[in-house]
Amino acid sequence: MQTFTVDGMTCGHCVAAVTAELTALAPGATVEVSLGDGGPSTVTVDGAVLTPEQVAAALDEAGGYTLVGTPGA
């Protein structure tokens, strides 16, 4: 399982867009998003190993969201 911190997500539409992009990148993986209350959100990917570069590209495609810091494992 990997956990990523993401900045710029503010609503359910953001969650849906990020979930769709990451699921397309890693079919079969489980993607869960915990929307931050006025701050960064947490995205967890289980069932796939993604590089920070892959996640950053998917976040950009989903709507210009940004990866913050180094992802946890």
C-alpha cells in the first residue's frame, strides 16, 4: 500500500477525478481518497506500485492537483 499527500483537492468532483485517473493507471488497484479539510488530502493506492512521477502525471491530468513531499509506503 502506498500513501500520497495531494494538494489542491477541495470537493467530491476532485476526489472522483483523481480516483478515475489513478484507477486507469493501475487497473485492479484500490484507490481511496481522504479529502483534507482546507489542507492537503491523502490518497492511498493498494494493489499496485506507482512511482511518484506516475502519480504526479495522473494528478495533473485529473485537474492540476499536486503531489506534496515524498510518498509513504
